[in-house]
Amino acid sequence: MDRTELLLKELTEANGVSGYETEVRKVIAKELEGYVDRIDYDKMGSILAQKKGTSADPKVMVVGHMDEVGFMVKEITKEGFIKFLPLGGWWGHVALGQRMRIITSKGPVIGVIGSKPPHILPQKEREKVMEIKDMFIDVGAQEKFDVQKKLGIRLGDPIIPVSEFTIMGNKRMYLSKAFDNRAACAVVIDIMRKFQRATHPNTILGGATVQEEVGLRGAQTVAYMGDPDVAIVVDVGLAQDVPPDGKGKAEKIGGGPAILIYDALMIPNLKLRDLAISAAEAKKIPYHLTSMERGATDGGRIHVSRLGVPAIVIGPPIRYIHSHNGLMNRTDYDNTVKLVTELIKKLDKKTVKSLTEV
């Protein structure tokens, strides 16, 4: 594995559902050490590093979120089965029959989300999507085996999908959990490393937020703490180039970074959007424009912080997010790093001021 693959492996395999991001935060802080001037934290656990360039102003924030979708223990039945609630958005069918890791005071416990064999599944159940509230995790429940005492499971314990980072037969394709949004965390780290050798006419605030998947919560506090003049939110796109109707979709693996033109909580700053497009075209970096009518990113909170922050969302397209395994193309990742790096180089004081001139 090369340096980026090792970074992606460490980040994606770390356990860090919303509200339980400590393990991920430690990895990010370790990777940023030596490449930045200082590292700060807000009181929710988001991390923000500072790298001064040839000018103290403007402050350019580049941020992804460190939390992943997962679950939390909400009930332990008398028989020892684990009922759980979702942290982030899940479609029930992608969870059934999957292995889960419960992080307890005694260490991790492996279980499986129970599913009925097709032999005994009534026709009506076959035709409906099973809801999360009706599911359970089996950790080896058996009569007279007290899972709470023996395994240390208690209410509030986080539950993480079991999935390892894998380089596929097509060596440019990576499979893992938590690409949403650890891929972005890796992008931020790689960018901060690049600016050890490249000059920039601004101060870069590079970091990662907590609790994005449950309401963009860390974005609000980290934006207040950093008080940026402009923000580049790095988040994944939704690759749609799969059967039955994915042929010809613009948002596809290998299509280059997505530049978001709309989501449910933010319309990007139009001048910043056009600057990103011109940067991509000038450097011949492939890109595509995309929208998301349901769902939002950290930009939804950052762009309305204080008096408002010109903001944009850029990121690599990923297949199968919010499941146990996402699929990412390395070239899309590298081009995201290139595009964001080129955009940062353009964000001097005069340019940033022009973004909000009427």
C-alpha cells in the first residue's frame, strides 16, 4: 500500500459513529502533527488545524466530517438480544444479516443483525422493507448467558458495521465502510501536507467535524470557533452508475470530483462555484456538477455562521454510501485533492472579498 492507501485504511477502519468519534479524532490529530502551525478543538470534539501562508487573511476553511453512520444500543431483551437505534440514515434492507461491532466497556463484541431464512418468510414480509426498530443484533444469545454481565453491553454503547479497507482486483478501486466521510478527512490531511511545499496567499483552517450524520452539529461549533472568510466543505458525491438505469449518469466512478450546485440546506456561493469550475478547467481536472434534493452537508451550517460564509461542497463520487461497504475510485480521490488545492491557491484577500461584493 502507498501512503494514501494506508491513510484511508487507518481512517476508515477506525470506529467513530456520531457522538463517539474519539478514535477517529486521534488518528486525524496524529496525521496532522508536523504539517500545521497549531491544532485546536471545539467543546464538541471537532478538530481544526491552522496553517499560515504568505498572508494571515483570508482564513480558508477546508473541512470534512469524521463521524460515520451506525447504531446505538437502546434495549437489551431478557433473552439477550440487542435492540438498537440508527445514528444517521439507513435503509433497512442494507442492514439485515450484516455483522456489527458493539463497543463496550469490556472491549468490542461482534454480533449479527438477525434475519429470517427465506424458507420461513411469509409472503407479506417478503414484500416490505423491514424497519430498523423491528431489528435486533444477536451476540450469541443463549438461555442463562447474561450478555450484560458477561460481555459488558449496556444502553448507549455504539455499534459500528464490521468492514475492512480492501483494494479490489481493479487496483484503482477501494472498498470500505465510512468513506462517507473519512475520504474527506484524508483529503484534508493530504492537502495540509501538500502546502508544506506549496505557497498559499491565506491561512488554511483544515479539520474535521463531529455529528454531521445526526444534524450537522459539529459544523456549527467549528465554524464559530474558526470564523472563516470562505469554506470548502469536502464531502462525498452519490455515484449512480449502476444497474438498472445508471448508464450515462454524470455522477459516476471515474467522473472526477463532484461540485455541488444544490442540497437541501445550501445553495453554494455562485462566484465560488464558478471559481472552482474555472480552476478545474484550467488544470484539466475532470469534474461534474451535481445536486442533492434530500440530505445536506456541513455547508448547511457553516454558510449561515455569524454574518454568513461563502461556501461550496466538493468531493469524490462514492457508490453505496450509508451501508457496510462503499466503493471509491483512487483517481477521483486524487483529483479531488488537486482541485481543492488549486482552489485554495486562488483564494487571496481580493478574490475572497469579491465573492460577497454586490
